[in-house]
Amino acid sequence: MHRESDGADARRKAVAKLSGRLRWAMRSGLAAAGCAVLLAAGGCVMNESKPLARVNPIQADRQIPQDELLDVVVHPLDPGIPANLDPKALDKQRINPDIRKAESRYIAALLRSTLESSGQWGAVRVAPESAQFIDVLVSGRIIESTGARLVLDITVKDSTGRVWIDARRYQGPPDTGSYKTDAALKTRDPFQNVYSQIANDMVTAREALQSADRRDIRRVTQLEFARDLAPAAMGGYLAKDPKGLVKVARLPATNDPVAARVERIRQRDAGVIDTVNGYYANFSDQMSQSYGQWRRASFEEIEKEQRALNQARTRTYLGAAAVLASVFVPNQCSAYDYNCQRVQSAARYGGAIGGTAAILSGLKKYADAKVHAQALKEMSDTFQSEVAPQVVDVEGRTLKLTGTAEEQYREWRKLLHELYLEENGTPVQVEPQAAPPVPPAPVAADAAH
């Protein structure tokens, strides 16, 4: 009796052990299959990003004295296009040279608008790099610019040579709320926080200066312009301190006729810069809508591409795990237990089918990622037509702001020198024009002169 009882207990323990292993096998295979099927059907759930806290430019809370109110020029940014990269490498870094060149002007115009809206500065303009005789100069380089991220290196210095911001990096994601509607996109730039932070840092740097320092900046700007225009007459008013900063050594007399003439020409130069700034503002307005749409589409395409890559990786890994789990389900059924074998085969089959589906879904997602990247490239190519070169007439001269604006402004600076010489009563050396030989009479006239 005891032997029969012991045998029955042993059989019950074996059956229980077998049932436990079988349940584990079924759970493993079915769980892997279920996970793979769910991934293939639904994909990842993306949490909607929360709106960014808005950073606004610090507004002036007092009337700034006129002799401390500093003018600002923002130069078009360096597009940041790496040299010696083929088109495929540029595409991989999401750099379209034509768009970057347009962005270098557009971002400068947005930064100018931000600075102007704060009421902290005098005249704020965008002007070519050759416009140097300004109280405060802002320059920079685009490190990364897509609909999903903006990275800039910004430098700010004043006319004395004092560096306020030294190649500081500003970066941030977009405020996705600006992408929701066309009206929201028009109301606030997605990367306004970046521009506002630059503007606020400039205010902080200015406030760190003494009132006398700010007044000196204004005087140095005027005297540097005068020294460039008339070095012989106006070259002795500036010097450098031990730190290498330009300082005022002495001031010209109030009724100095040379200084008065230089100041009149300086006002003409300011008018030219205003006209050039108007061009940049018009350019920014013209490309604002299409560029905003491109940025939004860029953001969506990058999000889709990243989501597709993540899902592809996850689905492929889990799919392979499901297949392996189904293959390695241990054989716990006896040769004569047909019910056990059917359940075990179903678990293996379910895991293999679900895992294979997940792998195929992952491969499809990789293909989708390539499609989205190609779509982004095509949109970038289409956008090139939106940023065609523009021309503007200034004082009878034509400025073409597609890289030649710098040359045109240099020519204008030459014209300023000529204007000074004319107003100062000094003969202006005009380059000879192609013409037939001149009779001797003009030579006698020149001698008499």
C-alpha cells in the first residue's frame, strides 16, 4: 500500500511539474507573440510634448539718456556650411546650402526685431559685415537649424573692442505650439526663446557697464568713423588703454568744420544702412510664410523619421526575441500526450508568427524612415525657389544681396570718401573712363588749376 501511495505521489508531482513548465512555455510564446502583434498593429505611443515656457525680451522700464542709447547692427550670420562636404554628406547633416544662406539673413532679421521690440536700444539694423562703425555689433554662426532644433554661436562687441558675448552657444527646441496653426506660426517664431535669450544677455552685459562707459562707446563710434574717413585730420582723437580697448584721447572742438562735414556724411551713411536694413526686413517678410511652413514640415518629417527608426529598432529586437522564445520552448510532453503536444505546438507557432510579423514591421519602418528623409530633402529643394536673390537701389547704385551686398557696401564706403573729399574742397581723383585721346587744352587747364 505504501509503495502504491508513494508511486501515486510521484506521478502527481511529475504531472504538476510538467504542467508548470508547459504553462511557462505557453506564456512565453504567447506573450512574445502578443507583444509583437501589438507592436506591429499599434506602434509606440508618443506623448505630446508640453509647450515650452516662453522667454520674452526684457522691456526697458525707464527712459535711457540719449547719449547712452546705443545703436546696434546685426550682421547676417555665417551659414555654417562645412567645407569639402559632398551633397550626400550635407543631406545627412540636414544642411541645404541655399536654405542656410537664406536663414543667415532671416535669423539676423528676427534677432533685430527682438532687440527693437525691447525698447532697450537706439537704432537696430541688419547690415553687411563691412558696416563696422556702430556702437554694438552682433555676429554669429549657424551650427544647426532644422524645424526641430536651432543652435547658434553668437558674439557681441562694442566699438571700443570690449567683448560682451564671446561665441556663446544658444540652442533650444521649438515651441511646438507655434506649429499648430498658421496663425500661431505667424504670431510667434518657434525659436523665439533663443532670440529673446540673446537679447536679454545683451541687456545684462550693457547694464554691467558704467554710464561713462556707455557714453564713451558712443563717442568712440563717431570718432572711429571720422578717422576712417579723414585719417589725416581726425586721426589723433583716439588711443588704446592698457587692456587694448579704444578710448577717447581728446575731443574735436565744437565748431570744428572737418568734424561737422564728417558728421553730415555719417548721416548719409546711416541712411544707406537704413535702406539696406529695409531690404533685409522685406526679404524676411517675403520668406516668412513659406519658411514657417517648411520649418513645420521639417519638424514633422524629423519626428516621423525618428519615430520610425525607434519603432524599427524595437520591433526588430522584440520580434527576434519572440521567434527565439518560440523556437526554444522546451519539449515537456511525453510521446503519447497528444493534448500537451498540441498546446505546445500552438505556443511555438504563435510566437514564431508574431515575432516574424514584428520583424517585417520593423523592416517596413526602416523603409518609411528613408521615405521621410527623402521627403524632407525634396521640400528643401522646392524651397530654394522661395529665396531668389533680390536687388535694391541705394543712392543710384544697385545692391544685390546674395553675397555681393558686402562688395556693394564697400563701394558705397568708397563713395563716402569721395563725398568727404568733395565737401572738404579737395580734388577727387576719378578713375579715367575709356575715351579717345584728349586734346592738349585740358592739360593746360590742369596746370593752371
